[in-house]
Amino acid sequence: MNKIKLILCFIFISLSTFLLPVHAADDIKLYFDDSLIKTDVSPIIINDRTMVPVRSIFEKMNAEVTWINSKKQVIIKSLSKRIVLNVDKTRAYVDDKAIELDTAPVIVNDRTLIPVRFVSENLGYDVEWNNKERAVHINSPYKEPEELVIKRINATKSSRNSKVTIFIDNIEKPSISYASNPQRFIADFENTVISGGDSKKTLNSDDITEVRYAEHDDYSRVVIESPADAEYTVSYSSNSMTIIVECEHSEDDTHDDKPESDNKDKDDNDTSSSDAEDEPETDPDVIVKVDRPLVVIDAGHGGWDSGAVGYDDDGEVVVRECDANLAIALRVQHYLVKNNVDVIMTRQTNKALGTTEMEDLLSRCKIANDADATLFVSIHNNSFTEPTATGTEILYADTDSKINYGVTSKTMAQNIITPLVKATGLQNRGLHDSPKMVVLGRTEMPSVLIECAFVSNPSDREILTDDSEIDDMGYAIAEGIIKTINQLP
């Protein structure tokens, strides 16, 4: 009996060996940019292809990994590629183009293993196999050292002094010098460029007559010119440099040329009245600025205002618009931030921004206008009495205040709706010029309001309650926004 068991065991092992050429490879090492990656399931080799646990490496490439359990499907997304692989199937998809793999993804110890070279190279990374080390080396594509960027220069004035703030990530202290006739403060930033290029601005300030900035071969220069001898006080934060400029003035603060009878018509910045110290200082005037794009993402409704509500046939609530809006908006924010886009959210929780509908809407406009945002995108979902109504539409407004941004609201709407309807498969209901919409007509920058789907339609509701579909919508909207940013002058 023991001999029979031994023979059967030998046959089983032999068959297992020949059925699938899988090599145990506990000694295979995985490196990303020369750093050893430790995985809870070791890489294996199948059909001469190295298979690695999907999350262990691709999230280090800033790719989003989504597992769809019902389909045994892995979706790997960056903003440049979308890769879909299915367990035990050799057909994969790269941006909807079908590609046959040599080896299908497999599940080992509850971990999905996929071919490392195929995915890495499609994401733009180099892959090398070192047979001597039995190691896979994944390397980021070579990039020239990134130049620092002056994103924004704000100059403000108050009754006491003037201030210039230079915004630059990972700021390195510049070389500072001074010159006279006229009085000048000069800051030279090495290996730095200026968003928006060279410019200058003449200022109506007692402390600053002009701010100018220009790029040179290997540095950028910012010059602050003053009308008289000035004291310059410099301070730094992690992403900015601030220069407070204060000139010496006579006690009557340069208003000698005004007769006393004109005091009732004096400038708002005149503080010569005896009770001036008791008055709150007015908000400083922004008088010059260099912009880096800033996007405001507005999740419509919230708090006491649920927006439209989707019910099933039994009258049970399936989805509230305010919740779906926020879920999509947060995914848009996620993908924009991952791609180094500055974002302000009007809300990140289930709250309203006012006690009335108009107050709530105006608050959203104020957030965008006060931030001097580059783009405004409001996320909504639709509803109709007929449950057959379905699809995606985008409202936009190109009012007079929006014409100097170099891109129109309609262009942004088109950039967004194309990938969005592709992601959901819903009907394209088109673009609609809607300047009477409060959040479109009263925001000062290019703005759109996206009606992603219908909470009143059963098929649309399935999309709005599926985390994977929500993620796809957020990704598509972000893609359209980034395309718009890239079209800015």
C-alpha cells in the first residue's frame, strides 16, 4: 500500500510539473529605481515571464490600482494610460486597444500576479532582467533635472507698508543685492523659470514704484523698485519668500499736496485722521501677480440641501445627489493632485455653504473668485420625472469677465465631456451655454457645471453607486481639466 501511495504521489508531482512551466522563485528580487521592493508574495516565473504582485510595484509608479472582484479584473491607471487585465485570460487592454499576452495574470495566495514587463513598459518605465542576480530592475525614465518655477508673485499695499510675496515650491534662498538711483531690491533665483514669462508692473504705492521679473540663461531675477530710500525685510516659508518694503515718509505721509479742505475726499489709504488707529485696516490690494493654474472643484449641494434623490421601485432611497457629487469630486481632486495641479475644494464633507440656496451658491462663487482661480468645475447629477431620461451634459458660461484667460468655458466643457461619456458609456446630451446659472455667471474664470448622470434613471443609478464607475468618472473629468490647463497660454 505504501508503494502505491508513493507511486501516485510521484505521478502527481510529475504531471504538475509538465502541465504549467511555473518556476518557484523565492530568490527573485524586485527593484524600483535601485530600491529593493519587499512583497508579501514572491515573484514567480511563468512561461519565461516574471509575474509580480500588482500593488507592490505599480502604486510606486503613481498608478492607481483597482481590483474588480466580480470580474476578477485589475485596472491600472495613470493619466497617460489605462491598462485592464483579467485573471487567467491572455487578452489585455491598453487604452481600449486589445493586446494578447504571453502569460495570463494569476492568483497566488490571494494576491494577483501580473506580467511586470508588459505593464511597466506601457506605463513608460524601463525593465531589465539581471540573470546573475535573478533580479528585475524597473527604472523610471530619465528626466532632465526639473527647474524650479516661480508660480505666482503677489504685491499688496496697506496703509503702513507694501509687501511682495514670491511663491515657489521647494524654494532655495536667492542671491540678494541692492542698487540705488533708483532704489532697488534684487533677488536672483538660480535654475528657476517664471510661470507666464517676463513682465513688469508699475504700482500706485508709496513704497514700490515697479515690480519686474525676467528669465535669464540659468536664473530668474525679480526686481522691486522704490521711490525713495527703503527698508526691505525678508522672510521665508517652505514655498514662498516675502519682502516687506517700507519707505521713510514725512509725518503727513506724502499728502502735503492736498489742501485740508479735500480731506473728506481723501484716498482710502490716508490714515491721517485722529481715529485711524481705531479703524480696521482694509484688505490689501493685489496689484501684480504671476499665476500657476489653480482649479476649484465644487461638489454641488450638501447638508440641508440633498439635491435630487434617486428611489427604487419600492420607494427606497438609492442615491442622493449631494453624496454622488461629493464622491465624484473627491476622485477628481485625487487625480489632479497626483498630477501636481493645485486644487481648492468648496466642500469635502456633507455640508451646505449657506442657510439659503442663493447664499450657498454665492459662497461657492466667492471661494473661486477670492482665490483668483484659473478654472471652476462644479459637479452635479441630473433628475427628471421620466425615468428613461439618461446621459451626461455640461453647462458652461463665457461671460465678459472670462475672456482674458486664454481658454474658454466651452473649450473646457468639450475637453471634459469627451472622456466622460467614453468612461461611462452614457448618452452624450451635449453642451449648453447657461450664463444665468449662478455658479457659472458669477464666477470670474472659465467655468462649467457637469451633470454626470440621472439619479432618476435605474441604469444611471447603478453607475453612481459603483465605486469603480465613480473612480472612472473622476479620472475622466480630471483628464479633461488637465487638457484644458495644457491649452492655457
